[in-house]
Amino acid sequence: MDFLQTAPQLVHPYRNDRTLLALLDRVIPPDHRPALDADLDALGDYAQMAWERARRSTPRTPVLTRWDAWGRRVDRIELTEVWRDGPQLTTRHAILAAGHEAHEHARLEQFARVYLYHLASEFYTCPLAMTDGAIAALKASGNQALTERALPRFLSRDPATFWLSGQWMTETAGGSDVGRTGTVARRDEAGQWRLYGRKWFSSAVVGEAALALARPEGAGDGTQALGLFYVETMDGPSRKPQLAIDRLKDKLGTRELPTAEIHLDGLPAWPLGELAHGVRQVAPMLNVTRTWNAVCAVASMARALALACDYAARREAFGRPLIEQPLHAQTLADMRAEFEGAFALAFEVAQLLGRVEQGRAAPHESALLRLLTPLAKLWTGKAAVALCSEALECFGGAGYIEDTGLPQLLRDAQVYAIWEGTTNVLALDSLRALAEGLPSLRTAMDLWMADCHEHAALAPVGEAFEATTRQVAALADDRASLEAAARGIAITLART
Ligand code: MFK
Ligand code: FAD
């Protein structure tokens, strides 16, 4: 009989994740742990079951049916089984609601759940992230009527009343440069705002609501003239006729996630706030979804690393298991170091977000959150692709073979660096955050530097920050050189 290699097994993603456990042990009060552990254990079980089930079944992708047999436009999307489970699972484990409880650790407790659910969810976390972002934008808008209408749905713990929100920004002319938005908002005779235009990427098209950027008719060009609108997509069980789904995108990865091209032809809409500065109004949403992106990128890294480590004990080469080959063990150790750095940064942002939202943050922590959010998003996005690629190599040829489930890790990881702001766009955003928050950021650094006397290993953090601000100051009068250097500056800051 030929030799048969045993497949990698996914160890329990919660009980075996010493990085997550160490963080929770350090931060979460003991009286919160039993309830939290019950959810995290269950989500870990689900993740393990989903990995095993996916190895036994044929991959499925969503299917769009635009017309019914009698010629009626229906735009029906058939989802995968995991997506159909999404509302049940999300509400049962309060994946959105947990983040909005009134205590300091709400966001950390939420993002621990997100981290464990993400890969099993087949990127159902994408619309969840956008819904969470919509909650943040609605809260920030102070629009009581819309908040009272939408938040009980978005935060529901009952699948029957739970709604998802999309984020409709990108158009054919502008994804990074949303100032080129062509969608128009026009008032009808009854005074109702209605949207007309085409949105080029809509990842939560199955959602019941969305926040959309649109230009009030006659408002002029550019970013400042855009408004931010709340829309609903359904009339009872049917999609509203003013929303047409043109096509589902055929994507490199995230294939279970239905990402659509859509047309709006008079879809009723309600402004969140003033009829201008829509990007400023949507910024709270961007910052929340970017935090989700960082946590989900780290979840991909954790999965790739867990499988590579398990395999290293199963696969033998040159007379011993791979894990006993010094160079392979060193490769895995380097990957773990990259993962732990990325994890620390992503979860630092999650904790800061919680402190700021609950009004428990010191003033300098808000500036730190504003800077670390784009840094965490951009760095973890790149790190996830690099680590997933390295992990595939740890399996040799098997890492290149579809039905091992491994190539999907790399294909899916590629998206983290693209959506929600590309690496370059976020590097430029981090320059803006640095400029806006410099005095407060200096306070944060001074506090860290004070810590350095006790923890010598932290000294390079303060030194790197100082070197970076000197570099930014030196280039202040040369915008082109500053922008050209932005990616290097951002990555240096993120790594330190
Ligand atoms: C599973 C993982 C979970 C993730 C799910 C994700 C699903 C995917 C969904 C998407 O991809 S949705 C589309 C996401 N699109 C983007 O992220 C757009 C990327 N482009 C940018 O971020 C640009 O930097 C931006 C459009 C914001 C800038 O454009 P402009 O035209 O140069 O505007 P400007 O003047 O810089 O900014 C307008 C205002 O917003 C300014 O405030 P003021 O009006 O008070 O001057 C900015 O300070 C403010 N602003 C911009 N970004 C901000 C921000 N404020 C706070 N935080 C930010 N991040
Ligand atoms: P462009 O803006 O054309 O960027 C092209 C390149 O130019 C990039 O490398 C970028 O970094 C670079 N670049 C742009 N400006 C600058 C600059 N000033 N300096 C230096 N470099 C620059 N959008 C939504 O609104 N809603 C969704 O639900 C949604 N879902 C998505 C799902 C998937 C799977 C994907 C892949 C995308 C989704 N998007 C969504 C769109 C996504 O947010 C955009 O693709 C992204 O913001 C980039 O915009 P773009 O495609 O227009 O690229």
C-alpha cells in the first residue's frame, strides 16, 4: 500500500489559542468570563465543525436569478447554507449586540467573537461589519428618528427581527476617490428624497438597509457636496422595485459573499444629517469596518498558522517530523511572531475603540485610536497575505491543491488590503491622523516613554515615533515627497 499522508486537523480555535486566552485572562473581569467563555467555546466548536464539513462537501457560491418563469423581475439571491445560518448564529451569540453593551470591555468581548466566527462564517462577517459601522454612523449623526427605527433591528438578538446594512460608496469612477460619486439624490413632489445611480460594489445586497453616498441635485462637485443617506431595500418579502441587481461579481476570493453591481432608480432615502459632508458623516462607519477588517485579517493568520503547526507534527521529511527540522521550526516561529504582532495591534484598536465609545478614554487615546485604526487595517491586510502565502508553502504541493481547503485562505486574504481603503489610501489617511492629532499623540508617546524606563524593550517604540515625526516634519513643504514616503512611514509606525 502506498504511503498516505494524514490531513491537517484544526485544533479547537478557542481552547488552543493561547494568544487570545492570554489577552482575555489579562483584561476581562473574572465575573464576565463564564458567559463570554460559553459563547467563545460554542463559536470555536462551530468553526471546527465548519472546517470539517467544508472538507466533505462541494464548494457553493450564491446564485442570482433576475427573472422568474413568468417574466417578472425578481432579483432573488440564493445563499449558501452558512449564510442562511448567519442571522440565527449572529443573534444567538450577540455578535453585534455584545459590542454595544454599556461596559468598558464590550468591544473586546465582541471582537473575540468576531475573530472566532469569521472564517466559519464565509465572510458573513462582511455585512456584519458594515451593519456595525452603520450603527456607529447613525449614533454619531444624532438622527433620533433613524436611530430609533434602525438600531433595534441591527442590534436585535432575535433572527426574526434582525436586519443587515450595506455600505454603498464605490462607483465605477471612484472607489478610493469617492468625491467622484455620480449617484444623485432628488426630492419628489411629496418631498421624499430618492436616489438615482449605479453602485459598483455592494457586498450586503441581501441586507434590508444601507447607508449610501449621493450628491443632492445641484449641490456641486467634489467630496464636500456629498450627502449620506439611509435606505431600506425591501417591501415585505420583495425587493423594492427601485433597486435592481445587475450582476454578482465573479471574484478571486470571498466567493460565498454575494457582491453585486446595482442600479438605483428612485429608491426612497433619508439623509442622516446635513445634506453635505457625507464622507465626514460616514467616517465613523469606515473606522469601525476597518477595525473588523484588522481582526478578521488576524483571524485568517491564526487559522493558517494553526493548520501549518498541526501539519508540521504529522508530516515527515528526511527521517523526522517537519517540526523537528530546525529550519522549518524557525519558519513557524517567525510566522508566529508576525501573527502575534498583528494580533496585538488589531486588538489594541478594538480595546481603544471600546474605551473611546464608552467615554472612558483619556483625551490622548482618541487621537491614538484615530491613528492606529488605518495603521492596523493596512498592516494586518498585508501581513495576512504574506502569512497565508508562507503557510501554503508549509504544506508543499498540498498547499496548492484546491480540495485541501488551503488555497482559499490565500485567495480570501487578498481582499483585506483592497476593500475599506487600499494600503496607499490608508497610509495617506494615517498621515492625516498624525497631523490632526500630533499634540495628543505626543502625550501618548510620552506616557509610553515613561513606561520604557521600566520596560526597556519598549524604547524603540518612542524612538521610531520621534524619527517618523521628524521625517514628516522635514517633508512638510514637499507634499509629493511626503505622499511618496507615506507607505514606508505607515508600515514603520505599525510595526513598531
Ligand atoms: C470581514 C472584514 C470586514 C470588512 C468588511 C468590509 C466590506 C467592504 C466594504 C467596502 O469596501 S465599502 C467602501 C469603502 N471605501 C473606502 O474606504 C473609501 C476609501 N477612500 C478613503 O478612505 C479616502 O481617504 C476618503 C474618501 C475618505 C477621502 O476622500 P477625499 O475626497 O479626499 O475627502 P477628505 O476631504 O480627505 O475627507 C472628507 C472628510 O472626512 C474630512 O473631514 P472634514 O470634512 O471635517 O474636513 C476628513 O477629515 C474626514 N475623514 C476622512 N477619512 C476619515 C475622516 N474622519 C475620520 N476618520 C477617517 N478615517
Ligand atoms: P482605485 O481607487 O481605482 O485604486 C487603484 C489603485 O490606486 C490602488 O492601488 C490604490 O491604492 C491606488 N490609489 C488610489 N488613490 C491613490 C492615491 N491618492 N495615492 C496613491 N495611490 C492611490 N465598496 C462599497 O462601497 N461597498 C461594498 O460593499 C464593497 N464591497 C466590496 C467587496 C469586494 C470583494 C471588493 C474587492 C471591493 C468592495 N468594495 C465595496 C469596493 C472597494 O472598497 C474598492 O474597490 C476600494 O475602495 C478601491 O477602490 P477602486 O476599486 O476604485 O480602486
